[in-house]
Amino acid sequence: IINKDGMEISYRNLYGEAIKLSKKLLECNSNVLVLCSNKIEFAIASFACWFANKTVIPIDIRLSSYEINNIAQFCNANTVITEYEINTTSLEICNIIISEYTICSSSFDIIEDIYHLPINLNNNNAMLFPTTGTTSDPKYVILSHENIISEIECVRDTFNADKTTCELIIIPLTTVTGSIGQLLLILNAGGRLVLNNSKLNPKKLFDLIEKYEVSITGCSPTILAAILNYKRLNMAKIKSLKAILLGGEQVNSAQVIQFRKIMKFENIIPVYGLTEACSMVTGSMLDECRERAVSRVLPIFNLKICDQKGMECSLNTKGEIYISGPSVTTGYYRNERFTNQTIVDGWLKTGDIGYLDQDGYLYIVGRMKNIIIVAGKNVHTEEVEEFLISCPQILEAKAYSQPHEVLGEILAADIVVKKECSINKEEIINYCKKGLASYKIPQKINIVSKINTIGMGKKQRRQ
């Protein structure tokens, strides 16, 4: 694994550092927060937790202390592993462990007995991923070691990843795609990883691809659009690149065609995935791609399209996507009600709308859930609204998606101010900064006299 600043760690040293750190975790509660950016320390911390038979809860470094404390309390986590650069003074957590890797290594020794590490695969949950807000009916996806291994072995074989593969990780390691779909996948294949830990800078990304001969990467359409807007786009610098997997947001065929034309690079492959399935559900090599499809369903998954009554639809008929398979979660942590609503007779109801063709290719139409994707991150409207309403001057709030030419969609909010109170847009934004991550703060705020509703009093989420 290589940090963007050139610091490297071999497989052998990763194993050794994780073993050392794991000894500090033996007396901790079973769930451990990992608050790290895209650095080697994230990998060390994750494996250390597993060696100590603990469950990893990846935490986005952009979350506020208020949000992190809520996660720790809900998950009964008394320990956080973090980096020395991150301010932890406001965290209400007993054990704060600083992980800092300082030893450079140029060796990439493969540990042949990687499958014989001291992990209890049968009884221990590997990771908990928050899929909703930290305050509004929190939902944390449970992923077991068996779930993760099933996923990474399938994707590894689908894309022929091996020790010659070098992947650049742009998206946060705290996401299911960054940690499982990229980090653990390539480690399983015995390849190399390059971690980008800075703000999006196309020149630096191209330099990393050229320097380390990166062969594959993945990103959202938003990130790729930003790269394409870079005026000094030099495709000669990324000649080693064989494929870009495109996901994390809804991808349309026009975007893919435009990207391929501008970049003069054909291997841009749309995929579909979700946290509950350990990342990717579909994936195909370029010669199998089909226009408008998000690739073919991976062989470990069963996928069907159902109508509102739960009856299976015929081919080319739109409906809700249901999935099952060995990498699909068994449920949500401490939320039996939502687990029973979402997983029915062994099938996970994704809340996404799509259809299948006769050859098993999946086409995505839209989302049922009240989730807005901002720069590749899920934002749950109910959480934003709940926080806004906690402001003493605000009576009512509605968070919703608004189309944006560059970003695809942005988060907007309508605010009803209490009659006896006064508050302006700047004050609302400053209030949001106290308890919401930066990407959850509405980019557009409208102060209105009432909230418009549709149907049975439901808030309209998109405009």
C-alpha cells in the first residue's frame, strides 16, 4: 500500500503492525470506531480490529464530534482508532488510540497464509456501516467476514485482478466501496494500492497514475466530471490505466458516452452496488458492456424485479430491485423492525427501481428511498430536517434534491421560521456547521411561509 506522499507498507509489515495494534484492543468493547482518512493507518487499524475479534465501524473524518458521539453511544463503542492530525478533544469516548505508521518499506511480500489469520469467521461481524443519519432512526448494515470474502473473491475473478494489478483509491476508505470494493479486494488479489488522501486535484491524480503505473480505479460521475473539466488533460500520462469503474451515483448512458469521447478512453465501466451487498452487485469487462446498462449481475447474486405487491415482474418491466446472495447483509444492527421490513424471505429490497433484459443486464431507473447523493456521499433528508428543526428559531424544514448542471444534484432546504423569531440564511448555515458534516449542509436555503406537500402529506424531495 502506498500513500500519496510515497510512504509504503508491505504485506508483511501490514500484518506485523496490525498484530501490534491488536494487542491494545483486547479489553475494548466489541465494536471499535476507525476514524481515519485515506492512509495506511486505516488498513492497519481495520486488520488490528479483526485480529482482536472486534467489529470495525468506519467513520468519515468529516463528521462532527456530535455525530461521532451519537454513533459511539448507539453502537456501545468505547474505543476509537484515529490519526494524530485529527482533533479528538470533543469526543466522549474512553479509549482514543492514535495510529501512526512511520516506517518506510519498498517490499511487497505476499503472505501465503493470508487465509489463516486469527479471525473468527463464523461468529464475528466484520464491519458495521452507517447507511442513514446518526440521529434520525440510525441504521447500520452488518457485514460478516463471510459476506466480505464472497464479494471480493467474486469481483477479483470477474475483473481478473492479481498481483500485477495496481489500483488508485480516490474515494474515502470509510465507504463500503473504498474499504471492501477496493482495499480488501486488491489485498486479496496480492496487488498494489495507491491511496489518494487530498482534495480532488486532477493533475496530482494523473501524476500518481503515471508514477505507479496504476491499472484500475473507481469513482463517481461527479469526480470524473471534475477530472474532465481539467484544462490540461493529458491522456498520455495515464497510458497504464486499463479501466475506470463508474458508480456511487446514478449513471446515465449519455454521461458514459460523453466521458469516453472526451477522454478517448473506452474502458469506462458503469456498475451498480450498495452497502448492504458489500459494494458491487453488477460488473462486466468492457467487451460485455451494453449501452444504458449498469453491467451484468455478478454470479454470486440472485436478482429479481418486483412490483409493489412483491410479485416478480417479467423481463424489461420496471420495478423494485430485490437481491440475495452470500455477500448480502443479514440485517441492521439493533434495528429488528427495519431488518424485517427490508429483508423478506431471504430477499433484500433495495429501494432502487430498475429492470432486467433477457441476458441478465441491469438497467437503473431511479431511487425509491429519500436519499440524495452529494458528491458520491449519501445524505438522508430526514436527518438533515431533524437537525434543522432542533434550531430554536425554526418551526419546520424540508430537505430535498435540486438538479445541478455539474454535480447532478445538490441538497436544498425550505425553512419555515417561527413567527416570533428571526433568522437568516447565513445563521442557518452556521448552525448546521455545529452538528452536520460539510456535505450534509444544504447548498441552497429558502425561507418560506409553508412547506408544500404531495399525496398523503408527504414532502416532495425533488424539484
